[in-house]
Amino acid sequence: MEQGFRASMGWLHTWAGVVVGAMLFAIFWMGTLAVFDREIDRWMAPMTRIALPDRPRSFDELRATYDTAVALRSPTWTVLQATERQPYIRVAYRDKTGVVNRSFDPATGAVLPEPGTWAGSRFLYPYHYGLHLKIWNIGEWIVGFAGMAMLVLCVSGVVIHRKIFVDFFTLRARQKSQRAVLDLHTVSGVLGLPFNIAITLSGLIIFFAVYFPSGWQAVYPDKQAFNADGGSAYARPKANKPGSLGSLDAMAGEARRLWDGVEPRAILVRHPGDAAGFVTVFQSIEERIVRHAASITFDAATGAVLHRSDALRPVAVAQRFLTGLHRIQFRHWTLRFMYFALGLLGCALIMTGFLFWLEKRRKRHAAEGLHGVRLVHGLVVGATAGIVMATAGFMVINRLLPLGVTLAGYERHELEIWTFHLVWIAAFAHAWMRPRMAWVEQCRAIAALALAAMVLNGLTTGDHPLRSLAHAHLWPVAGVDVALLLLAAAAWAASRWLAASRRRSAAAVAALKEAGSHA
């Protein structure tokens, strides 16, 4: 019975991986990059490569944008002070077309040019959890299904490997490729097992309100009431009468006093210009793992304290803790680099699982005239090397397109996104058209694009790695450049190894044919 159960788990592990492996690789790859989304933002938007001043800028100096929000009848007006990872002030409000974001230099107060890119925080990061498919939350549902499959893969992988921890110390790199790939799959799986389970489970819990809406719908009239109760938020309806706004700096100063010197990070004004308007001052979320910022709410006109939100309900604390642990927006650089490394290890786990499936079935499918291996081979190349190539192309086009450019009605950030998807589609087509050389040629393309992105950054901005390393505020830019250089080196080395391996295989086949002809 035990052997039959293990065999069934092996079947489940194999086919769950084949069915959702491509999607899982995309999720892991984008999630890994999202660990440094703000740093990628800095690289892709050179106008934000500014030094952080010693003191935060006055909130009252931004009143002109508040007046604009009032004139546009925006329901909210938000300002976020500059931080180490986002060294510019950001103001957001709504107009008829949607959310308006404006950025300011924290030292001079000057308006920064529009970045013209969605970069890391608006493209790569949302791709990780929603695939940019917003209609009916379909992207989040697809990612949720893949997350459940990942948990199944983790559990079934432990079951089918009876000697999993013994195998962890066994890496037969010089053995035939199938054995070496399986060993790499086992090692990466054991090493990243706690992380993979924790990061997948926490990702599912973040969206519990989407996946299990009946839980809150049974108690609360709407989503807003549910969020307000869980987070102890303050709300009151509009009075539909004109109202004024007091000094924002005075409110921020009172919040600072009540928090024993903790600096405010953000201000949110609800019902701007209305007599029932109120101002909520928030702390930073970078100081704690729990993704919740303590806040104090003031009456907009008088500055009187209306509400304090310092604590969450116990269930909300647990959910926000797992959310914070997953999104790693708190200040901890060592852990951030560990997340990045473990994310790459997860990508290696998925890729080696695919490769083992291919190696195990290649000869049998060829002998039986089946085309399943060729189909999956193209899927694997496109889903792994292809998305890496598309990401490098996304960064190259970012450095080539001038600010403000439009083409066929598409704005600059849309052209970048189109480039990403077109390169990715081309990678799948190339893999199916040239299966024998797909890995080698796409690795070479990755190396060329990654190196080109690094060189173009230096040529178009002057912030080459030597200059970036010499200025502390440019270290994030240098970090992205170094990562691109390492990616180029790794991809080039992989292409050489794959080409040499292919030549050895061809020579071995030729030798066997020659020996057969002599016999």
C-alpha cells in the first residue's frame, strides 16, 4: 500500500509540475525581481536617482496639489514622504481618467518629469501576483491555482523522496545528464523547501478575501466595512458642504509628539474640500514585519484628533504579519538578499524538474513517434529562458526610448510592455522552430541583451558602475548593473557549456554510427 501511495504521489508530482510549471516559473521569476522592485525603478527612471535630504520636506509646501485635487473633486489626496528606497516625494489623487501620480524632489521641491515607465513596482511586481489580468480578478485566480499546485508539489516531492535529506548531500554532476539534473532538482528542493512552502502559503493568505469571499460576505455588508473593522480604520460620510484644510505640518507635528518622536511617512486626506474631510497621518511600514502602519486621524479643518489606530484585531495581525513577511517591505537588507537568492533557487527547482521530465522521456517518445517531448521542450525554453530574455529586452527598450515618445497611440510605458510580451512570444516561437539550438541561442540572446542594458544605462545617463559605486545614493543603480553583468556572464557560460555538450553528443552518435557500419 505504501508503495502504491508513493507511486500515486509521483504521478501527481510529475503532472502537476508539467501542467503549471511554466506559470510557476513566471511567478517565481517576477517575485524574485520584485524583491528589488524599488531599485529597478531607480534604474529605469533616471530622474529619480536623487540623494535623500537630511530632513523631510514640509507637507504644507504641497498644498497646490491639494487644491488641484479639490478642484477635480477627487475623493482622496495622498502624499508620501521620500524614503531610502524611494527617494522622492509622491502625491496621488484622482481625475476623470484615473489616478494621477506626481513626483517631487525632496531637497528642492521641484516637480520631477514623468518617468514614462512602469518599471519594477508597477509592472514586474503586479505581474507576480496578478499577471496584469484585472477583469474578474482572473489573474489572481490563476496565480492562486498555481500557488495551490506549488504546495501540492512540495508535499508530494517530500513523499516520493524517501531519502530526501540523504540525497541532499549527493550531487553527481559528472554523471549522465538525467542523473545530474535530478540531483540538482533534489538539492534545490530540499534547500528551498521551508522558503517555498512559507512564501507560497503566505501568498495565498494575502488574497484570502478574493479566494474565500463568503467568509467576510456573511458578516459585513461590503468590502470597505470588512477592511475598516479589521484594521480599526476611521470613516465618516461627506457633508456635501464646503470645508477648509488646516496646517498639515501641525497635524504631522502632533502625530510625532503622540508617537514619541516617530516621523510621519504619509498623509491621506479623505473628502478634500468637504466640511467632513479628515486627515490620516501614517507611520512608515518599514519598521516592522506586520504590514500595518499606525495612524492618527484629525479633523481636516480644526486639526482635532478623531481616532487612533495603533493596534489590529488578532486575526488581522496574523494576516498582516504573513503579508509583510511575503512582501518584505520592511527594512532588512540581509533578509532581502536571502529572499532574492532563494527565489532564484526556486526558479532552478522548477527548471530542473522540467528538464528531468524531458530527459526521462526524450528517447521513448522519439522511438514511438510521439510529439509530447517537443511540445514540452518548446514550452520549457520559452517559459524559462524566454521570460528572462523578455525581461532583459524590457530593460534595453527602456534605455532606448526617449521620454514622451508615442507610437501608434501607445505611450512610452505601453511600448515597453509590448516589447516585453513580443520578445517572450518570439522566444516560444523560436524554441519550437529551432529545438536543437533553442537553449544555446536564447542563452546567447540573454547575455547580449543583459550586457547591452548595462552599457546603455552608462551611455544614456552617465551612471556607469564605477560612477554609481562612488556615490551612495546611486548604489541601487550599481546593484542592478552588477546583476545584469552577472546575468550576462552566467548566460554566456551556460551557452558555451550547452554548445559543447551538444557537440559531444553529436560526436558520440557519429562514432556509434561509424562503429555500426564497420561491423
